[in-house]
Amino acid sequence: MNKRAWQFERRIVTIMATDVADYCRHMGADDEITLSRFLTYREITEHVIRSNRGRMFGVAGDSWMAEFSTPLDAVRAAIETQHSIARRNLPLPEENRIRFRIGLHMGDVIVDSSGLFGDEVNIAARLQQICAPGHLMLSEAVVRAVEEKINVAFKPLGPCHLKNILGPVFAFSANLGPTQGEVSPGTAIQPTQDRDLKPALVVLPFEVQGYMAAGETGSEALSDSLVNGLSRLRWLPILSQWSSLRFQNAKRSPCEIGQALGSRYIVAGRLKHCGTELRVTVNLIDASNCHNLWGRTFSLDATSLAAAQDDFTTAAVSALEVELERAEFARLSVKKKEQLDAWELVRGGTWHLKKLNKSHLDIAAEYFRAALERDPGSSEALIQLATCHFAQIWMDRREPGLLRETEDLARRACLIDPQDARVYFVIALVKLATDAPQHARIYFQRAIELNPSFAAAHCGLGSCCTMVGAPAMAIAHLQRAMRLSPCDPLTFHFLGETALAYHLIGEWAAAADHAERALHLRERYRLARIVQIATLARSGDTAKAGAEMEKWPPAFLQREAERLPFKDRSWNAFLVEGLRLAGCDAHDRGRAKID
């Protein structure tokens, strides 16, 4: 894989999505006249876009898009377009008038020579679809940026649920004159509380307690950074910071804010300056009942806030993900499986997946398959089923065909959502399991680029270092994984991999300590047991090593040590020699299998 292929250019733009209303009806009535008129109107629009410093792209049939560097230019272009088309329509009979629907949204997009890509582009297109002919439909981000600078009345429509957009979008309409075919209330747009919503999360602007130099700036920087970090989780919709700005300094309860924004979970933060420390307290609140689900205070170096911000974000995101998953598991546990929709089936399956034993993994796979039956295009179901398959391989040495299916599922998920770090993580695991640690390393690095809070990916990168013969380098990655997620369900694995790295560099005390801690969390963890026995033998405690050996079939332990995908097979021989020092004789006992 060429690493440069992932270095996309990104920028914040305002997008104008335009479409012709009733285009098929017009073409059916008179296709030649309609096409001629349509091409003239599009030429007018293109001129308006250029004169307002915009660029047209994504032309497809009767629709196109344009990008602008500022929201004010975009709104002016949209208004001028509608007025120009309205003037052209005046001499025509009502049934022959061509009208445009225009949607506007702003946000961070990927820039490519062929156009713009990302959720923000999709949101603009979906806003256009629910727009009344001859009007504008704008997201809250655009309205907030222009409402004091332009003489147009914007009508708030509340949180709108747009097709294939995970979270609700707070939308406004701009009526630029009387038109027919107005969107009837309650059809295209429905209030948040009337819909069966997926859970969403909003981060409120952080509160500054007491005096703090550049307090508001620091508060916005931390909350913005947290929004960006949480957005990388992919499985949970995160509302944009624009959605929550109107609640800054407002005395509203979490329940009121949650209802207004269509958000089940709220993250609130407080900043307090204490000497050279900046204490940031973060709370996770269930907006349905105002219960505080989790809270933690982070101490940052106030003298170098910019440097401390990244560490705060990665640690906070990692902790919040664990608590959010726990909250969702608790909520869904009261429902029967047949009552769950596709998204809920995935979350239920994830709960079983994290148990990491055979029976739970089989149940998890059933949940994910059921979710895919209901929603074949669910990237979340695809990636979780891929993860489940790999866990089954890891636990039970399943057939090689399952490895191919695992990678295929991950790559299908990648086509749907190439920004999901987990797809690269799963592909990396497959590469690691198929004796290609040097290739796995590239995929683990990509996963970390997309989500720096991804503790398991940091562990995977450490494992790659160990397998390619750099165990000393591996330890830093493994320790970062444990710092990011100290209560992770995979902590036993983080500890076991760290024990192996310490063993290979001859630090017996550290290796024995980490192996023992791993076995305390998961008694039947094969790797940790191998490292523990080999470490005890090499450090001279052959009696204890022999006692531990009695609990396991030696042939099995040797076989497991030989299977580890080291690039240099002498490392496998080093581990096997440690087992033999403990009295392991592969010919002494049967080749029993440990579950």
C-alpha cells in the first residue's frame, strides 16, 4: 500500500446542491424544449456561481453542486440563482416553469481533482431533496454564519432526519417568494421526538470557572477537539459543534437540550485554572433522564495547552467510547432480539463479542448476520461481523477460509466508509495472522491516523514490532494502548503482548509481572502462559515453571509457540527453548487441545 494515497487534502467549504424539481414530468411533456430551457438555466447558474467566487462540480443530469470558500458567498449565489430563474419563468405558463431546489451546508470535506467528498457533501444533497421548489434549505451552520449579514428570513424547521445521514440536522428554510408545491408540514420533516432515533451525542461548549487567560478560546479549542475525536469512532452519530452553540451560557437542563437536538447523550465539560495546571472535568449525561453516567477530571499543563490538547482528546475519547458502549448495552438488555432494529442488533452483538468466548462469539455472529439481513448496506454490521470472525479464528483456530471471508467483509465495509479506522485494523489482523507483519504494520498505522484513540490498534502496532524483531520498540506502543484504555476488555491481551516483548529483550521481572497480570484477567490465555513458563525457567525458578507446566499439555504449548508469526523464526526457537528449560517434552504427552 502506498502511504501517500491516504494523505488527502481537506478544507472547510460551503456546498450548494442544486436540482430541478419535477424534471421527469417536464421531459415527458416536451423533452426538446425542456432540455433547451434547462441548459440555458444551468448556464445562468454557472455564471452566478463564478461571479460569487464559487466553483461548480459534480454535474450529473439535472443536478449539480458548487463549492464556496465562505457561507455568505454561497447564500448570495443561491438567492441570486433563484431570483434569476424566477425572472426567466415569468413569461411562461405555470406548468412549463422550471424551478430549482437548493440545499446549503458547510463543513470539512476531502478535496480531490474530481470533486469533493464526505458527509458534509451528502448533507447538502439531502437538504436539497427536502427543499420546496424555488426556495432554499440551509443547515444551522450556514444560517448562523450569515443571519446578521443578509436580509433574508430563515424559518427554523427543527432537527431533520435525512436519508442515510446518521444524526439529525437542524435545518432552516428560506422562502424567496411564492411558489407552488410547498412541502407540507409533517411529511418531509418530522419533529425529533416523533421519530425512533438512533442514539446521538452532542458536546456542549465547555464552561470556564473563574478567571482564565484566553478562557473562551481554550474552552472552544478543547470542546472542538473532543467533537473531532469522537467523530472518528464512526459507530455513534456526533452532532456538530454548531448545533450546541446556541446553548452556550443558557440555563437549560440536559433533558431539554437533548430533546431540542435529538441527542440521547450529552458531554459537558468545565475548565478551572489551578496554578500551572488546567483541570478539565468531563461528564457524560443521559439526556433521557439527566443521569450522570461517567465523569473524570484531566490535569493539563496550562503553560503548553496546545501540546496537552491532543493527549486530552485521545484519552477522553477512549474513555467515553467504553462508557457509551456500556450505556447502550444496558439500554438494549431489556429488549427481546426480535424487537431490535438493524442498528440495535449490531450493538447487542457487540456486547456478546466483547465477552470473547466461543458461545458468546457464536451468538454475536448471529446478531450481526441478522442486522445485515435487515440492512445489507450497514458498514457497522459488516465490520463487527468481520471482527467477530477474527475473534473466532483467534479463539478456536477456525479454517483458513474464514480468514478470507473476514478480510472480504472488512473491505466491503471500507467501500462504504473508508474513514472507519476499524476496517484497517481488521485487515491488519488478517495480515498478522497470515505471516505478513510488515504489511499489517501499514494497516495498523492507517487505523491510528484515522483514530489516535484506538487502543487496540496501538497494541496491534506493538505486536507488529515484536513480530518483525523489534520488541524494544513494541513496548512503547503497548504501554500507550494501556494508558488510552485502562479498563479495556482487551487489557489481558495488551498485558500478554507486553510480557512477550519484555521476555524477548531479557527483562525477566517485567515479563513475569505482565504475564501474571494478564493471567489474572484471563486464566486460559495461551500466550501469557507460554511467556510466564519460559520466563520463570530462564530466570532460574524452574520449580515454579515446572509446576505451571503440569497444568497444560506441553505439546500444546510448544505448538502454540511455534505458530507465532515471527518474521525471524529464531524467536520461535527462543520461546520453545524456554519451555524446554521448564521441562517441556513435546513427545511426553498427547497433543490435547486447550480451549
